[in-house]
Amino acid sequence: EGRAAVVQFYADREARLAATAEGVPVHRPALSNLRVSFRSASEASITFNLIYFSTLGMAVGTDHADPASYADVRMDCRREGDGHWRIARFESNQAFRRVLK
């Protein structure tokens, strides 16, 4: 829980991946069909499709073009008292996920 725990999680993950023969993978997300629907001046619903490309599990390089996953994503966002928009709900359904061998 908390920002420090999230930062530590990703630092540990990067160190673990850097120690593998494949190295730290290249990740590239692509969004499509982005739709934003405002319910009020301080509430919005967002939907999009996420196609995620990753070299995870294969030699690192820029010549990979195969997707690692595809998901339908839904988010509810709220404008907080400080004026910043924040995610209040985040859900997704993975329609496809590459299986590592």
C-alpha cells in the first residue's frame, strides 16, 4: 500500500528482470477507441482498448511486433477538491494474453 510500496515493487522487479538473460523488457502500450463521457462537471467515464506489446520472455530488441495482451478498459474519474482528476474505479477484461513458454 502507498506510493513507497509501489516504487519499491517496480525497483525490485527491474532488478530481477535485469538479472535475466533476456534483460529488462521493452514495453509499448497502444490505446484505441478512446471515449470520454462526462456525467457532470466533476465525474467522467472513460473506455478504451489497450494493446500491450512487450519483449518479456524473449531477447530484448526493437524488432518485435507481436502483442503480449489486449484488454477492454473502463475507468471512472473524479475531479477532487484540489482540482485534479483522479481515477476512482479501474476495471479491465483481458481478451488475449500471450503465454510465455
